[in-house]
Amino acid sequence: MRLSELQVGDSFTGFFILKNIRNLVTNTGKPYLACAAADASMMVEAKVWDYAGPIGPADEGKVAKIQGVMQEFKGAPQIKVERIRMASAQDAYDLSDLVPVAPMDRDAAYARVESVIQTMEDPDYKAVCLEFLRRHGDRFKAIPAAKSVHHGFVGGLLMHTSYMLETAEFLSRLYAPIIDRSLLLAGTLLHDFAKMEEFTVSELGMVTEYSTRGQLLGHLVMGAQEAAEVCKLLDVPEQKSVLLQHMLLSHHGQPEYGAAVVPMCAEAELLSYIDNIDARMEIYRENLEKIEPGTFSPRIFALEKRIYNHG
Amino acid sequence: MRLSELQVGDSFTGFFILKNIRNLVTNTGKPYLACAAADASMMVEAKVWDYAGPIGPADEGKVAKIQGVMQEFKGAPQIKVERIRMASAQDAYDLSDLVPVAPMDRDAAYARVESVIQTMEDPDYKAVCLEFLRRHGDRFKAIPAAKSVHHGFVGGLLMHTSYMLETAEFLSRLYAPIIDRSLLLAGTLLHDFAKMEEFTVSELGMVTEYSTRGQLLGHLVMGAQEAAEVCKLLDVPEQKSVLLQHMLLSHHGQPEYGAAVVPMCAEAELLSYIDNIDARMEIYRENLEKIEPGTFSPRIFALEKRIYNHG
Amino acid sequence: MRLSELQVGDSFTGFFILKNIRNLVTNTGKPYLACAAADASMMVEAKVWDYAGPIGPADEGKVAKIQGVMQEFKGAPQIKVERIRMASAQDAYDLSDLVPVAPMDRDAAYARVESVIQTMEDPDYKAVCLEFLRRHGDRFKAIPAAKSVHHGFVGGLLMHTSYMLETAEFLSRLYAPIIDRSLLLAGTLLHDFAKMEEFTVSELGMVTEYSTRGQLLGHLVMGAQEAAEVCKLLDVPEQKSVLLQHMLLSHHGQPEYGAAVVPMCAEAELLSYIDNIDARMEIYRENLEKIEPGTFSPRIFALEKRIYNHG
Amino acid sequence: MRLSELQVGDSFTGFFILKNIRNLVTNTGKPYLACAAADASMMVEAKVWDYAGPIGPADEGKVAKIQGVMQEFKGAPQIKVERIRMASAQDAYDLSDLVPVAPMDRDAAYARVESVIQTMEDPDYKAVCLEFLRRHGDRFKAIPAAKSVHHGFVGGLLMHTSYMLETAEFLSRLYAPIIDRSLLLAGTLLHDFAKMEEFTVSELGMVTEYSTRGQLLGHLVMGAQEAAEVCKLLDVPEQKSVLLQHMLLSHHGQPEYGAAVVPMCAEAELLSYIDNIDARMEIYRENLEKIEPGTFSPRIFALEKRIYNHG
Amino acid sequence: MRLSELQVGDSFTGFFILKNIRNLVTNTGKPYLACAAADASMMVEAKVWDYAGPIGPADEGKVAKIQGVMQEFKGAPQIKVERIRMASAQDAYDLSDLVPVAPMDRDAAYARVESVIQTMEDPDYKAVCLEFLRRHGDRFKAIPAAKSVHHGFVGGLLMHTSYMLETAEFLSRLYAPIIDRSLLLAGTLLHDFAKMEEFTVSELGMVTEYSTRGQLLGHLVMGAQEAAEVCKLLDVPEQKSVLLQHMLLSHHGQPEYGAAVVPMCAEAELLSYIDNIDARMEIYRENLEKIEPGTFSPRIFALEKRIYNHG
Amino acid sequence: MRLSELQVGDSFTGFFILKNIRNLVTNTGKPYLACAAADASMMVEAKVWDYAGPIGPADEGKVAKIQGVMQEFKGAPQIKVERIRMASAQDAYDLSDLVPVAPMDRDAAYARVESVIQTMEDPDYKAVCLEFLRRHGDRFKAIPAAKSVHHGFVGGLLMHTSYMLETAEFLSRLYAPIIDRSLLLAGTLLHDFAKMEEFTVSELGMVTEYSTRGQLLGHLVMGAQEAAEVCKLLDVPEQKSVLLQHMLLSHHGQPEYGAAVVPMCAEAELLSYIDNIDARMEIYRENLEKIEPGTFSPRIFALEKRIYNHG
């Protein structure tokens, strides 16, 4: 049972993420808890009347077990909570019921990424990629690629990267005479790895904020720094190290989109396009499923325009 | 023998394109002909002393047979012409020695384009594509895709389009759930067809100017108009006709790059990226071969930056 | 009696347009209807207590007869509805009481437009104009020129076009040596005709949305397409057809304001200025009447600034 | 006889403006004078062999009497001067043969300006206009409106202003309900008056440079300052003085085009459009006469585009 | 006692500024007064039940004595007013408790400004400065430098200007060879003086609006006009007057930030930087005190970014 | 004796830098050497007739001893070389006669920089600064700060940095409550250190090109990388390391001016202003000395405007 499937009047019991938690007092002086309960389908305002604790703002983003009734207040759904407690280690619930998860087989995708790396001709770039996977492989499989805009779900970074690797592989063959395939694949694999450090990720795997380091340095520079460090560790020639750093530093394409330098070789140029294409196609995918065929969406912030679902 | 292979002092005889033709008079009152002789390798200033005609500005862009000596004037090469006459129908010379030609097998590429069209699932878009090939197939195979920027050689439009079709085919599978493959392929095939009408093409197949109609309407609008007309002729449903026109009208991506409307469906979005990628990769290809490995190019106008040849 | 003239406590009966219709339920489980009632003067929130139908969202934008009392809720006016039913064909009410209408004699304005067309020296442009009027004259007289920004009322397109024709007539004489008067007048008359197809217009004549075709192609391209078609039908020389299409395609002046091509002849340049002037003067007119003399307006979105009423 | 009508080999005698004057020495050590001779039709390089003075750089922009022969050097015309001396007060030549002059009857135009001012309803604005004419009427009739871009000829400011007054008059009637006709006419008359102080004008009436004051303050601010001063002198009410100053300060429309403030009343808005229209129409006029019918101009710097002469 | 220190349930009596005053009626028809009470610490919504006057919208921005209880409504603080009356001349309260005041000794700062002026080497610029202080010294000490963005408190203009004078003094010595110290100091002192005329200031010294004159001319142009007038009065040489006017007209640095002309001498260039630095440092100061060390602010509108408090 | 002091006809002997070297052949087949001879005052074209070597393009940028005569060719100075040979280690000439050198005592400036560092309160930032000086102090004293724009002379980086440190010191006291003085001073000292690695510097100390690494990574990122490395080496706390890197990465202020991230703390904000001020003041200094008092410069590329020398 998902929140989005409940009707006004339905009673239910289940596990939900608590958000926007406030301990308040009614006009008549009685304490109550106002919060929102969320699962992967939607978020609903909730009220726990005559409630003085222990749940409070410190439980933001954690899972609670709730028994309640779905009601309506001013035209919007609202939960009247009858019983509530925080979930414990003993509780059995499924993560993917609570937070959105990439619509793909994550293990298969990761295996495919690894096998593409194995085909890289250049031993230096290959070694760098393997070292990065060794260091960060587990988190790479898990974290979202963004707070919201696109791929904002568990496994988002893996999904984004693995799709991009497919396109990089294809284009490195189409434009083979001018593309160093290993460089393009390495840059593609690593381009967003530093997002792991740029984001603050909640217990449940969602991005909640940007880290201090992430905001003051940015994932482009952080990624280039780790690439430089790994290259030095593995005795990769300076020229290759610089090219790989250049891929990461320039992958946003234009300074006004955050690139620290503009792409100055064909592989860096391609990487910025491949990144853009996958981001935009995912934005279309996430939005098209909410648009009635034959109609237009409202203005989509990340695209700065409305889009059409031709069905 | 190509102009670029001649040394100062070399005598030669051959066929060349005449450019920048002027009938002038020396300080001492003697008539002479100043012009440039060009083949596919380079263009060299030429002087025909004591020459009063018949060759003159009306022969601009035509082929002449020249016997002369390569000299140097102020550090630049210059041809002293000993004999000159316009080429006639009886003369045997090879077009590809005189003008740059796409570095590919044009017949094979055209056949590949045709076979991709044959795989289109949607009978309407397929019929439109076939009608366009029937109408314009021959010129499509021949004309350049631009005056200079990129693909500015015989067969350039075919080369540009066939590479783009490969990528369109690939991406239509990668993003299959949200892409109408037939629509994407049809838009890709037809996106620049109206360039045939936008350009004025010389006898030798090079773009010399833009046509009046081409400048006042633009190839996006002209392409959409013919698409609309063909769709009506073939009884293609209005909805499909509009989508196909939208693909052509929006393929420059942004108004400031010439798009008449912004892309509003996933296929149109992809088309503008595929177009950009192929244009840029070709600019890299054409420039990288002039850059010493390990060095940077001068500023490239079309890219608004310098690029690096990592060799 | 208009909504804007009612005081808190006033009872009234009248015809109004229903908007934003929702069938809701109170906390105590009773059904009620929430909607807004609008006439040409303003829009007011309304509540029909203990009401379960038949009126519902499907009646959006239609006319209903309402008997009610004007009240106040949280500082804003609100109607307590006592009786409500949808209007029928038998009901007698005046359209101009319900929707805003151009402040001019529409028949006279239309006659004036026709007589200006009759003075055109060029028989081809004249024939094209007459054919457009024959095809679309009735709707041309009726529809608004926009959803809101300016001329967003019944007869708006006619008002906008007829004012512009006056200015075009004047400037074609002032700059006679470089202006083809017939071309300027034809472009001016036809520049926004395709808005008829770009908008979705409600039963009551107001613009409610943009059509799919309108959004995917835009009224500039649609207008040019019909102009091309009519020119072909009437055997207008190609050169004139292209110029007329160019007028329509370029009349927004700059790509970033939606022009498919930039104006490249003096008539097209003038048309874009004439369009802008009339649009801006109408925005001033509509806003000045809301501003106290000697004071400034709030920021006006369409002008990106505040304006001053010097009284 | 004009320079543009001379053929190679023609001998001639006449008055010309000297430009770009340099006293030089040949390789063999002989002094000669290099300069350019200009009349209203064109400018031609000239050489005076074996010439040691007295003419030199100090005579820049002045008139000389020249006897010479038209020759050709490296494909460009060049004058071989046989005799040369500076013109004196006794010499009879016609200014309009030497510098370009507005193609209109300047006295009639000035009279028309005066008569329009006489029709102004508002006595204050009228008095201000008359005072400005009294102070600057003579120079107003004479100076160009620009160094080159448009109206860069004797009488240019008068021509520009008188055309604009026609349009202002027309639009003040079309939009009568929201336009204070006197304010619009006054702003139009005075908008560029301070150019008289912004330019440095040569003996022959052409703009040679911008004055220090002109560059540091700009003609918008200088115009507003004199308007404020004249208003105070004539006891014009503060409110009217401020509005008139606002017209002058904002007439470039946008900050990036030099407006000190953006137009905030309908009259100021109109003025900036009227100014633009007349400037652009004059740029078209000056360029169209150089373009073959049916062809495009080269890129015109002031318009940032090519234009088409449809003949 | 400040509003920000009160807890829910606290009773209090004090003087507050009234804002957003509305005389309303409850659902049951009883009149009441809704307003906000503000002091220098915060603003709180307030309700006076069963109240029919005399206090009403005309008292906006004035001081009232209020006896009430702090309550909470929908999670936000709200005052239940028990007694209220407007303050009279006899009431003793401290202005700095009610409105924010510059965190500095204003008399000392003003004295320091005067003593810096006394050190100016150039007698003309010095005389102009002294005349401006003589005319406007009192208001200069009192008014804010802005409505909100930065220095939006009593004494704000003095604080802003005196900090800038310190920096101007320092930089005039560091770059002594190219800086006219007197010109830089004079421009700095006077750059915002016309804000006194640009703002409408409330009884309590806060900026409530922009004046008509202020909006139509701007403080740059108004300042330059008064500078020109004072220079003429004091027989300052024209060249110095123009330079000083240029300083004021250009101090926003770029046309898009409101500069009437761009800075064209080193002093004007410096002034625009000094102005920017002090404005930005004050925005940081005002915001940093609201940010927890080690965290980021929300997006700050005036900076178009978030900022970090490193503690 | 400097080149700029020679008159036509003067004979001279001296040391000069060779530039733009070409081994050419006359029309009559005789070899000659064309090059330019430069000293700190200017660069003059030179010809060595009947010269077949050994000097050639490989000697670009090196010093030669030349005996010759100053002549004039087409109005420009030209040297007729009589004797030429490359300089050897035994030759005694003064560097500052050949290349421009900072107009300051470099040893004193360096000592002052060191003493400011010694006053830093924070031991970590101080240690980082000292380590950077230890590593790069010598080159820091020598290299220019740019190829041309400003400070393009020997010692330019030291001059730029030492002036900035003065201003940083001053502003850190003026805005003491919100500025960490040590952080600001450290960021100021190190902000351009990586230019040493970004430039390719000639034997004579002038910037000839950008290095590959410099162009692909940029001096902002390279500087931050070395700062990170040094911080790790010296066990500087992570928080301080990140702040220092942020200073370097953001010191260009805006992405479009090359900042990898925007400044997000007050010290980074100040640094970008201090950098700008010193750069602009130096551009003024270098240009003002070429402008006649009371006149304007031609358009200065780096400032995008003309400037005025008020003398």
C-alpha cells in the first residue's frame, strides 16, 4: 500500500519517512505534533493531536511506524495519526517503498560498467578507473546523481554514468580517428564521482544538502584533485594525468554552467554533450510520465520551457 | 601534382580554378591579368603579364589550363603564368583534384542512408523520407553542408547526415521508452535538406553564396514548408506532419542559434544535440590535422576557442 | 450591476462565468461546491454549501445564473451562493458584461481596414490580403490578440491590427522613397492572423490556451505557410511571396523575441517597430487607468519596469 | 566634376579637402607630400613629388586647390598632383561639392519645425522649445547628427529631428488619450540638441571628434541639464521640468544603449521608438542606394546584419 | 524589552511602530483592527478585537503604545492587544529601540568626515564639499543609504560614506602618481548625496518609497546637477566641474547597473569599486550575524548566491 | 641609446632582441635576413642584405649585437643592418635595457612581502605562505604577471602581489569584525602563484606563451592543487585548507571571468575586488603615460573603452 493509493476515510498502518517536523501548541494550549509522512509515491501532511514527544525535529528524515486515517483539509489530503513510533532495527520494511530507486537492475548495470572498463586499451587510464571503483564502488552504486533536478533517486549516479558510458562507447567508434577511446571512457566514468563528496546523503540514501567542501570547491575541482592524486600514486605519465583532469574540470561545457575551463580536446567536448544528453533525456522521462498524451507540461524549471507528450 | 607540393622555381602545367580575377594595367600602361589559381590543396596568387583578355571577371570560379612557374613575392608564393586558356568539355581532369571532396565512399554512404530509412516502423514518416530522396537524392549526395565552417566540401551534406543517422539510430535504442525512432530518424534525415535551396552552388559543386530565398526564409522554415507539403500530398495525419515540421524548425536548439521554435519533444531535443555533436567533431577533425601534436591551434572562429592536439 | 460594484452584505442575481470549479467535502463530511464567479469587472471566490452537483469541473469557463450574497472572508470578498444553475440558450445576457471587449466600434474598424486594403497599389499583395479576409474575416473581428499581456479582450486582434495599419500607412508616406507601401500594409494586416490558429478560444471568445499546432510551430511560421499557399493559389510571383513570408517570419524583430529570421528589408524592419509600439501603448493604456495620477504602478511584468502616471 | 566621375588618365583642376597629410622622403632622399584629396563623392590618395612644403599636417581637414592627373596604383586610383595651394577667402567653391549635405530644403524644414512648435497646447513646454531655438537655432540647422553611423552630413540633425517630429505628431493623435502631445513634441525637438556640444565640428561642418565634456557627461545628461536650467529661467512648474528632463535622459530606451534612466511614461517610451525608427530608416536609405536591386549588402556594422534591396 | 525576546504567554506594555493596518469585520459582523507591531528587533502580527477606531490606515508607520499578550497562531507569533493608543509628544521612548540605527558613533563619524575634507589639497573641490555639507549635513547624518538591501538604517548613508572615505584616502596614496586625491575624495563624499532627494523618508527616519523626481531622474543625475550648480556658484573651473559630475554620473560602474556614463578616469574607476566593496561588505556583515558558524546562508537576493560563515 | 631615440640617418651599434626572424630571397635570387630588433623602448623592422646565415628562426627571442643605420620605409622606421652576430656569455649588456622591468625596487618589495607574512596571526596560513615562498620565491620575484594586458614586465607578479597585499592589509582592518586577516593575506599572496607554471617564459624573462598544463587546467585550479598539497604536508586542518583553496579558485569573481566557483565568504569577495582594482589601476598607469593631458586614449582593449587623461 502506497500513500498515493489511499482514499479519504481509509485507515492504514505502515512505515513512512518523517519530514518537516514541528512540536506545536493549539489555541487552547494543548501540545501536538505536525509533520509530513512520505513514501516513494508522495508526501502528505500529518497531525498527531495531544502529543508532547519524544518525536521531534531531531528525527527529520528518519523512518517511523504510523497508524492513521486519511482525511482531507482545505482540499488537500491530511493524515490524522492515531499511533506513531520511530522504526527500530527489528522492523522489516522495504527501502524501495520509502524512497525512489533507479528503475534498473543496479547489479547488472555495475557489472556492465566494470566490463567496459576492462576493454580499455590504455593501461594507465584503465588502472585509474579501477582504483576509483575500488575506492568508491559501493557508494557509486548507491547515491543519487542530484538533489532533485534529474536522477534524484537511489542508484541515480550509477544509472546516469552507465547510460553515458554506452553513448561514449558508441561515439568513440563513430569518430574513432580523432577520439582516444580510453580517455573518453575514463572521463565519462569519473566525471561525477566527486558528487559523493559534494552531497550530504541521508540515512536512507537521499541527497539532503551540499557539503561545505562541496560548495566551496565544487565536484569538478574535487574530482580533478583526486584524479591527480591517483595518477601520481599509479605513476601515470603527467600528460595523461593533465588530460584526465581537463576532462573532469571542463565537463560542464561552458563557464556559465560551471566549467572551470572550457573543453579543449575532442574527448572533453564529447563528454560535455554526452552528459547533457543523458541529463535531458532523464528529465524528459521523469516528466513525460506525468503528462497526458497530446498535452503540454507546465513550465519545467530545469528545461526553462514546457514539453509536449505526443503519446 | 598539387599546388602545395610545388617548390619555388618549379615549372608545371595543370588545371586550376580561377578566383579573384582582375584585368589591370601596370604603371607603364601595359595590361595584365591578376588572379588566383586554386586546387583542392591551396590557393596561390597568379600574374599573367602582357595579357589583355579574353579571360576576365566573368570566368570567376571556372577551370582554366595553366602553364607557369612557381615564384615567391614578399615571402608568399606567386605563379608567373606563361600560358593560360579556359578548360573545355574535351579536357580531362579530375574534379576531386580541384575541389575538396568528402573523405568517404559516397555511394556506400547513400546506400546505407537508404537502408536505414527502409527500417523505419512508421509508414508515414518512411513515405515522406522516400519522397524527399526521390525528389532531391542526387543533389543530396553532392552538395556541401556549408560555405566554410564545417563539411564545406563536395558530399558534405551526405557525410554530415549519414553520421548523424548513425547516432540517431543508436540513441533511439538507448532511450527507446521515450523516443519515437521513426520520427527521430525522419527529422535527422531531413533537417538540412533545404540547404540545397539555401545555397548558391558553383559549377564545381562548392557553395558560393546564399540564395535570396535562403536568406529571407532560412533553411529551417523552407524545410518545414516542404515537409508540410509532402505530408499533405501523401495524406500523412496532421499530428505527424506537425511533429515533423517541429523537428526541422527547432533543430538549431536555441532561438539565438536560429531555431524558429525551441525543441519541445524528446526527439527534437536529441536532434539538436546530434547535429551539434557531428558539426563540432568535424570542426575538430578538420583542424586537428593542421595542428602539431602537443600544441594548441590558433583561436578557431567557429568554436570561439583554441583546441589542443594531444596526438 | 457588476461584481466590482457590490458591497459586503449586498444580495444579487445575475449571470457569471464559472472558473476554478472544485467539488469538495467539509470536515464534517458534507459536499459543497467551491468555484469563482467572474464578469468583465472582476473575479470573486464563491461557495455553494450543501451542494453535490450537477455542476462540476466540466463546466469550467461556462456561464451560470447565480443568486447570492456578497460576504468577506479573511479580508477578501467571497460570494455565498443561494441558488445556481447553468445558463441555457433561452437566457438573455450581454456578452460584454461578462468578458472584456475592445473599447471601439468593431464594425467601423473592420470597414476601415477593408478600405485601406482597397487602396493598395500592388494587385498581388492586395489579392492576397482580400483572400485572407475572405477566409478569416469573421474570426479576425472577434478574437483577442493575446491571453493576457495586451489586447487580451474580444476584438483585440482587430484593434491591434487596425491601429498598426494607421501607423504603417503614415510611415509608408514619410519614408516613401525606400518603402513599398503595399508590402508594408500587407505584412501589417497579416502579421498576427495565424494567432487564430495558435490560440484555443473559449465559447465566450477568450483565449484559454495555446493549441498544440500553435506551440509546436508558432504563429510566425504558420502565418508564413498560409501566405505561401495563398500566393501560390493566386499565382503571385515568387519574389513577392518570399518577401511577404519574410515580413511575417521576422516581425518579432530579434531571434530572442521569437523572430524566425531577422528583418532584412526596410518594410520588415518597420513592421517590427510598429508592432512593438502598438503593443506597448496598449499596455500603458490598460495600466495607466489603474494608477493614481502622480504615482507609479507596481512593477509591470510585460514591461519589466514600473510606469508613472503624470495625470 | 566630382572625383568619382574621373577616369584614369583624366587631367583636372578643383577644390578638395586634404586628409591624412604626411611630409615624407623617398628612398633616394627627396621630400614629397602624401595625402588624400576628398570631395562629397569619394576620397583618393594623392602624391606631390618633390614637394617640401609649406602644406603639412596642420592643414588637415582644410580646402586646397589642386591641379593633377588621375592614375592607378596597385588597382586603386591615385592622384599625381601637378600644382597645389591652400584655398583662400577669395576662392569661390561650393561647400556642398566638398562635404555631404542633407538631401532636403533646410530652410523649409526649419520653418516647418517652428510652425509645429507654434501649435503646442502647453505654454510651458512651448516656451522652453522657443528658448532653445532662440539659443541654438542656427547650429541646429547646420550640424550633422553623427560622426558616421547615420545622418552624418551637414543638416543631419535638422533632418533627423524634423522627420521625428512628423511621426511624433502623428502618434500623439493616434494614441491621444494617453499622450501629452506637447510633452512628446518638446522631448522630440530637444532630444539631441546637446549633440551640438557633444561633437567637435570642423570648419566645413563635419563632426571630427567628441568633445571632452561630451564624452564625460554624454548628450543625454547635458541636454537634461540645459532643459532644467531653461525651465527654471522660465518658471516652468517643477513637475513639467522633471518630465521633460526624463524624456531626454531616457531617450536611448535601454541602459545598455546609453539611457541614463529607462522610459517610465508613455511619451518617453514613444520617443525612444521614434528615434530608433528614423535612425534605422536613414541607415537603410544610405545603404540601399549602394546595393544592386535583387542583392544583399555586405554586413552593415550599425545594423549588425546584411540587408536586401528588393528594388 | 524587545519583541524578539518575548515568549508565548508573556504580557507586556511598550511603544511600537504600526504597519499594514486594516480595519476589518469578523464573520459575525464585529469590527476589529488587524495590524503589525514592529520594533528594531522584529515585526509581529497583532489583533485588536472589538475595535472600531480611531486608529486606521492613516496611522501607517507611526508609533503607538500597546499593552498586550504574546500568543501563537498557526505556528507564528501573534499579539493579542488589550489596549492601544497613538503615542503623543509627551511619551518618552527611544528611537533606536524602534528602528534600526547604524552601529557606530554618528557624531564621531561625521567629525571624521569633516576633518578629511579639511585635508583636501584642491581648494575648489574642497569648497564644493563644504558647501554640500553646509546645505545637507544634518540629513546626511540621519538618512539610511537604502530601503533595504544594505545600510537600510538610520545613519546608513553616513556610515557607508565614511567607510568609503577611509578606503579612498588609502588608495589615493597607494596609487598616488595617477590619482588626484582631492577629486577622488570629493566624488566619494558626494556620490550618494542625492539619495536624500531620491527617497521618501518616514517620520522615524526610514526609507518608505522613492520620490517621483528620484525615480524619473535618478540620484546619479540629480547629484551631478547639484554639483554643476554649486561649481558655478563657487566659480570652480569648468574642467573640474565636469570631472566631478563625471564621478557622480559614472559611480555605478556599468550602464546595466545604472551608470549614466562609464568611468573614464582612474578616480571614477576607483570610486565605483570602493562603492561596491563597502556595499558588499555590509551585506556580508548584516547576513553573517544570522548564519550559524560552519553553515551556509539561504540564497541572498542582493548577492545572487549563498554565503558561508566560517566562524 | 634606445631605439626610440634614434633619428632617420643615425648609425648605431648595440644589443637587441631578435623577433619574427625569416630567411628570405630577393626577386633577383639573393638571400637576405628579415627580422625585427627590439629593446625595452620599441621594436623596429630590420633587413640584413646578402645574408645567408647562420642566424635563423631558431634564434627567435635571443639577443644579438647589431651595427646598422636607421632608415625609413613607407613611412615606418627600418634598420639597415651592416653587421650582426648573436650575443655570447662574454658580452656585457643590461637586461633592463632590453626588456621592460617593473618600476620599483624589487628587493625592497620582496622584503616587505616577507615581513607582512611574518605578522600573520594564524600559524597555519603563515606556514603555508612561507613554504610557498621557500619553493617559488626566486621566480616569484622575476616573472611578469601577464603576457601583455597589464604588469607584462619582469617583476610584474611581485609588483601586482605586493600592491594587493597593501590593500588587503588595509581592508582587513577596516572590516575587521568580518574578516579573517590571515586568510585574506594568504589568499592574496598565493592567488597568482600558479601563473609561474601557466606561462612559458623566455630566456629574458618575458612571457612568450601559455604552457599546455596551464591552458588545460588554468592557474586557479593549479594554485588550489598546490595549496591543498602544501596544507596536507604541513598538517593544516582540513577546514582551513578548503577555505584557502576556495580563495584561489574564486578569485576571478565570476564564472564568465574564469572563476571555478563564485566567492562565498567575505575574504574571497574582497580578494576578487582587490585583484581587479590593482589590475585596472596598472592598466590606467601604463596607458595614461601615452595620452596627452586633456585628451582621450584610443579604445583600450582590456578596458573595453577609451580613457581620459585630465593631466
